[in-house]
Amino acid sequence: MRPPEEPHGGRGVDEHAFDAFYTASVGRLIGQLYAMTGDLAEAQDVVQEAFVRAWERRDELDLDAAPEAWVRTVAWRLAVSRWRRVRTALAFARRQGPPAAVPPPEPHHVLLVQALRQIPEPQRRAVVLHHLCDLTVEQVAAEVGSPVGTVKAQLSRGRAALARLLADTELDPGTARVSEVRHG
């Protein structure tokens, strides 16, 4: 490669010459970068990216001036940059500590979600927005882009379907547990 301000002086590689250069050197370069990095997949990735960069600069490439060394150097620098990014991400993750423990969902929550999955999506969305997100019927209508009357019908049908699905469960309105179901 040469700096862009120099005259071409016979430099520049056509597609066929570049293809021949690639074919002749890609395996060797992957082997060399594999030996340097210890990771075959990483070596393949960085060599491929280095060849992409060489392709983008093929009009500056001089096959008599060690283009393989240029590709190898670019590939090595890409590998080092990736290591640095990974090292930084790991250091950040270590500083954050382990993630907070999340308790499992309550059984009544699981029952409600299972029942909600069984009703049609428009009814489910209306029920969730109205009863769990505490939106008014008018706000639900505005959010879903439906008339207020349609939302009222979806709510009525959705509640009736849920009542059928939740009958004889701990969420049955005839049991005391229903008052314990909280949302939010």
C-alpha cells in the first residue's frame, strides 16, 4: 500500500489480480493469525476484514511491495482492537457485580398470563391496557387506534373469556384469592 498522495507509478490492482492475491495468501494469513491469536474463528474474521480493507484500497495496492504484510498487519491490529473491547467490557461487567436475583413469578401471575395468551390479541391488549396499566377506555382507544365502542366490546369479551378460562382456579372470582392479584 502507499499513501494516497503519491502518483500511481504502475500501482493499482485489477479485480483478477486481487482475486489471485487473495486466493494465494488467505490460507497462509489465516494460519499465521491463528498462530498469533490462538483462536481460529477470530483469525478467520480479522483476516477477512483485513482483505475487505485491502479490496477497498486495491487501486493503491502494489503486488510487488509486500501487500501480504499489509494485510497481516491490519488483521493483527483488528485482533488487538477486539481484545481491548472485550477486556473493557469484561472489566465493566466485573465492576457491576452479579445481577440482582429475580424472584420467580407468583402462581396466580402465571395463571393469569396463561389465560391472557388464550384470548384474541385485540381483547388481550385492551384488557392489559385497561386493567393492568390503569388506562381509561378512552386512553386505550387512543393507544390502539380503535373507536371507544370497539374497545368496550373487546373489554367485555376479553373479561368474559378470562372468567371462563380462570373458572375453578385460584383466580376464580368466587374465591378470596382474586383480591390478592396485584398489577404494576
